[in-house]
Amino acid sequence: MLAHFIADFPLQTDKIFALKSKYSWGVIVHGSIAGILGFVFAARYLKYPDIVGYLFLLWATHIIIDRVKLILNKRMGKENVYLFLSDQVIHLFLIFSVCQTPNAKLPLPLNIPIIGKLCNSDLFVQYLIGYIIVTYVVMILIFSLKSTFKKPASIPGVKKKLFEFTERGLITTFVILGGIFYWLILICAVPRFVLSFKKDPTFEFYDVVLSLVLTLPVGFILKII
């Protein structure tokens, strides 16, 4: 699952997204990044033929699912939030199904200094996925929501992206820490709220609200796991 989130978001750069949107074969590049990363993360299990077969199946289905989503988005003339969510649900359901197979459930520790300790920690993996969600996934979700409901929508530039990632990352951290740190959530949200009221075209009020609404639940989930 971690391989999917890394490949579908941080490693799906603007250039990769443009490539798969412009060329019919571009989705193969993106799908192959996800497929190869799946093999890398599952290297401990490659001695089991069924796991290898399932990994190839996930590789192929990732390409097919993304291609279908691209075709449907082009027909609609916009990024559709329902397609985005359906795409992610299908991917995660297939990955979850593979993880339920007997050989995939076998505890096989990764014996590599530092890296092994992190990869063997469920908590680390869960936190890493959580922070990818509040940064990249929330960004794409807001973009899809705005596009679906006919609001001006575009992927933020590098500076704005880093600004938003830092804001949502800090808010998530403060939620996890709890107590007095809850007050710092308000401080984090203030700069964009102020800029939105000043009619700064790069910061809109509903962007800030959506960012908070989508980030806070992830922080609370990470806090209780």
C-alpha cells in the first residue's frame, strides 16, 4: 500500500502527469513506476510465485484503471472528484485483497540497518502514508473538487505547494501531539485565511477551509492508531 501512495502521488510529478495525459502510452510509464516500486517493497516475498503473479496483476490493472479514468475525464472535459475517489478505492481494494493471501501475511522482517527497522514498523508506514495523504492526496482532492463543481482549478506551483504542504504537515503534527498544540493549529491556518480575505488570487477562502476539513480527520486517525 505504501508503494501505491508513493508512486501515485510524490512520484507522479507534473511531468509524469502531463505525459500520461498527452500520450496514450504515458500511462504505461506511470503504471510501471508503481509496478516496479511494488516489486521493490515486496522483495522479501518474491520467492513465492503467487506473490510475483499478483504483483504483475497489480501492475497491469494499475495501467488499465488509470487509462480508463483518463478517458472518462477527457470525455467530461474536467477532472472529476468521483472518478478520482473511485480510482483510489479500486487500487486500494486490489492491494488489500492481495495482502490477504496466505503468503503475503507471513512475517518476513527486512534485515537492513535503519531501513529495515523503519519498514518493519507498522506505525512508521502508517504515519508516512498519513503525511502523504495530507500533502499530496489532499492537494489533488481539492483540485478535483474545484474542477467538478466548476471552480477555477489548477495544481499549485512549487512555492505554493511547499507552503500548503508545510501548513498541512504542521497541522497534522499538532493534532497528533494534542493538548496545548491544538492552539497552534489556528496559528498555522491564519496566514492563508488573511491572504484569502485580502483577495490574493493565489489563496482562496474555500481552499483554506477544504484544506482544514480534509487534514484534521487524518491527524486524529494517526493520533489514535
